[in-house]
Amino acid sequence: MRIRLENLTKRYQEVTAVDHLNLEIEDGDLVCLLGPSGCGKSTTLSIIAGLEQATEGAIYFDEENVGGLEAEERDIGMVFQDYALYPHMTVQENMAFPLKMQGWKKKDRIEKVKEAAKMLQIEEYLKRKPGKLSGGQQQRVAIARAIVKNPKILLLDEPLSNLDARLRIELRDEIRRVQKQLGITTIFVTHDQEEALSISDKILLMEKGKISQYSSPKEMYMEPQNVFAAKFLGNPPMNFVPGEKVEDGISLLLGDENMTVKKGTIHEAGELKGSVCVGIRPEALELCSTEEEEAISGVITGIQTLGKDMYIHFRAGEQMLTACVGWEKTFSEGERVSFRVKRLHLFPWEDDR
Amino acid sequence: MKRKWKIRNPQFRAFLYLLPALSVIAVFQFYPVLKSFFMGFYTKFDYLTDTVEAVGLDNFLYVLKDPEFALAMKNTAVFAVISVPLGIITALVFALILNSNIRFQKFFRSAYFLPFVTSMTAVAVVWRWMLNKDYGMVNALLSVLGMPKVAWLTDAQMTIPILIVLSVWKGLGYKIIILLAALQGVDERYVKAGRMDGAGSFRRICYIILPILRPTILFLSVTSLIGAFKIFDEVYIMYGQKPGPLQSGLTIVYYIFDKFYRHWEFTTASAAAFLLFLVILFFTLLQFLFSSERRKS
């Protein structure tokens, strides 16, 4: 089902949690609501679910305005961060509960529950109480309970936040698989950028109740439309350097020595002139010889080794930058290094960047 | 430096701390319980010198055969079986309403709690006055509505219903507080999950909230059941120290009291008291059984 939000606004006494949100979600898409805590993503989800009322604005499922419908009438499956399985019911009873509420016959309920249990590989726990299951198993049950009634929309509110890292990856792939298989329109709230990048068709990045950027994961990473989006995505975070657009390229203002870059891909967020904010992803810095022209060179101030990569923190002029390199070469602090810039992003200059 | 004298054994030290309270309980609780149990078996004894000449089961047999005791048992059981569920259901309804964030919640909570902190004697005196056939407020109200007077306190049919209403009203506040505390302990997320699963408010209460409240309801049932079997003051005060018209308000404790103070049949009273103890013990064990089974599952 298509979901459309029109000027959705939620105000608490003094705080505006969601600020005139306009959004359209295509049928069968998985959209992540991404943002730091307090950006309004969970509130947006609660309003779509019907658990909270919007102060202003409208919500449409396909062409139907559902503003007047209670949560229990909206035909939505929802998964919560803390599972929220009914403690007094067995797994089977938990999963059958939405069907029971829809008036299914007992025999059909059991059949349908088995089907959903099979899909999420929890058949062996059907007779157990939720308290006897691990967090990952409980969340599988919660997902199964949410999809068992074949809802038109699936909402997930930070479903993986309480799980450990390995399980998180396993379950997020599982969610993606089930979602694709059922072709169900899904909204997934998370503060974890990696999670959002890996499973979404589209990401809605939110900042202070407003849309920062709404695009595919690739576009959001490769072509961030503003400094917030550029900063929020990517690990280690993007480097920012003051710069200036000059005739033959971009001049990076590093302090005592300025440097002009002519080569490399340049992505501009809007029509820009004069002073700009230049963003360089750590992996867009490529190690090169110190003699090469158009290279940023500096002194290593710190080295961090992380799994497949190594992060090099270095000082170029007055700017502190981070680069992401492989393991082939050994570095030491105080050493002078040079980097070629493969891709840079230009943003309007803001004093408080 | 002076060496402090210290008891090394922590068990023994704890026992010493508990000793003052224990001795009070022993003198005023354990001793009377045991003594009355033994007294139930005295068949021939000297009251003044406390010399027992013969023991036997005669007292228990007498009590069990006594039609008055049977009546007392029946009255008490009827009262308990109706007043306990009624009291809990009423309290549950009010607790659910109070829990739904209505206005003046604090005011209502105190208002319902007030009867509980008032002494039963005072309440019974007031009710006696309110239910008076000729001058009572209840009949005055009925006459305003054009209904005939009812002989509340002299009609034998009315006794148990009045006692039930009184006990439900008196216990309401306490039960509401306990249930409200339990309700506020029901995690909001279960309610949310219930809504998303398509359960309206009534079905959420039946299928989600009540099962989660089960231990609290069980606790209230057992404690009120025990309380109900001990009913006495209400009858004694409201019916002018008599067991109601035609003994319609004769309860077990009243029976014991009557035998002990009015007839000086200490041994019969003791035997009856012990039988009451057995009834209460049965319900207490039942609660233990239920709650331990729950913990297992």
C-alpha cells in the first residue's frame, strides 16, 4: 500500500517533534526513518501507526485518509524495540492473537501461525513462553506476530537496538528477506546508519522534525544534499575544509598553504559561488607520492587500526583530517604523508559548520 | 583501648535483634492460638486452677453437630462467596476508570480510600442510623422517589445483602489502591502491541491486562476471603449486639464470641475457633499452591 504524509506536524507543549513533514512511500518499498535521537522519527512512526494523534496534517494509505481511524482499525503490523510479547501467552498464542482479534477460527489460526513460524524459523519454540527465549528469538516471534495477519503495512520501531552486533546483522537480513517475499510496504526506524544503508530502498533522513534528505541509500551516500546528511552518514565521518570556488577548480583553504584541486569528481549541493564548505570522505583520499601536485599533504597525528581498514589522522596546515587506507604500508606518527583527492562535495558555506 | 564484645555468629546476632518483637508475638499470638487449640480438647477442667481432668473430642463433636454453628458457617460462607468476587470486580471497574487518566484522579482515589481508614465501629454506627426504618436517610431517599419504606435492619432477608454492600464499599478503597498500583505496573508497550494487533479497549482488558494482573487479583481474593470469614464487628454494632433478625447475621466469629462471653463455654468457643482456623488455613494454602505453580511456569 502507498503511504502519503501531508504537512504532518506533531507539537508537544513547547517542542515541535515533527514539523510539516511531506512524504510519499511507494507500494512495497522498505523505507528507513533515520536520524539522531530526538529527531522525530519515532513520533512519525507512532502517528502513522495511530498510537499518537498528529497536531496537524493528514495521512493517506493509498487514497484513504486514515486520520480518523484508531490504531486497531488500521491493519498495520508493528514490531517494537523491546519486543512487547505478551508474557502470559505462549509463542503460539502470541502469534495467533492478531488473528483471534480478526475472528479467525482456531484451526485456521494454528495453520497460519505455523506458516509464519516457518518463515521466521521459530517453529520449535511455539509452545514456549516468551520469557524462556533469547532476545533474538523473541524479536523473531514479534516479527512473526506482526506479519501473521498479512497487514498492508509493517512498521518496525528500532527493532534491532536491543540485540548484539552479530545478531543484528543476521536479523536485519532476515527482515529484508521476509519483507521482499511478502512485498509489504515497510517503515523501519533506526538511528544506525549502517542498518539503514544496508536494507532500505529509500532512506528518510530527519533532523529536528524536518526532512533532511529523502533518497536511495546510494544517492544519500554519494550525493548528500546538505552538511547534516553528509555528516550523519559514513564512518569515519566526512572531513570538512573551508574552500573557495576559483576559476579552474576548488581552492582548499588549509591555513598557511592553500591548495587548488582541479581533478577528481566534484559533487555540488546546489548552485554555489565563492566561499564553500568542502567535504571529503576519508575513503576519497588516496595515498600518493609527496611530489605529486594537487595533493594534500600533512603530518600524521594518530593511527587507528580497524578490521579491514586503517584510519590515519593527519594535520594539513590548520586542518585535522582523517583518511582511510589499506594495510599494505606501515605508518608512524610524525611521518609526512600526501593524499590525492578523488571526490569532493561542495556545500554552501555556513559559519557554524 | 577497650576491646568491644562482639557476637561472631551472624545468625545468632540476627536472632537477638528479632527477640523483642518475637517475644511480643509469642505471648499475644502464638500462646493464645496454641492454648485455644488445646482448650478445644478439654472436656473436664477447673477454670480457676487451670487443672485439666479429662480430654477428648467432645467439644469438636458438639460444635459440628450444633445447628447454630452450621447456620453460622452457612451465613459466613454465603457472605464470603458473594462479597469477595463482587468487591474485586467493583474495585477493578473503578481502578480501570481511574487508570484512564480522568480528571480529579487524586481526589477520587482519596475519596474511595476514606472508608478503609475509618473504623468499622464508626461506619457500622452510621450505617445503622442510615438504615433505620423510620428516621434513616435511605428510606427518606426512597420516599422522595415514591417508594415504600423498607425494614432494612429487621427483615431477615436483608441482613446478608446489607453486610455484603457494606463490606464491598468498605473494602473498595484498599482494593482500588492495590489494583491501581498493579495497573500502573502493566507496561504501556503491551497496550500498544494490543492495539496494533487489532484489540479494542474491552478486549485489551480481557486478553492482556487481566491476565497480567492475575497474581494481584489472586492475592486480593485470598486476603479478602480470609477477611470475609472473620466478619463480626459489622454485625455486632449494626444490629445492636445481636446476630441480626432471626439470627440471619450469625457468623462464625459471632458464634465464637457468643459462646465465649455470653455462655462462658470456653472450650466450645475454642473448638469453633480452631475450626475457623482450619478454614482460613485451607485458603492460605490454596494461595501458596497457586502462586508457586505460577512461578514454576
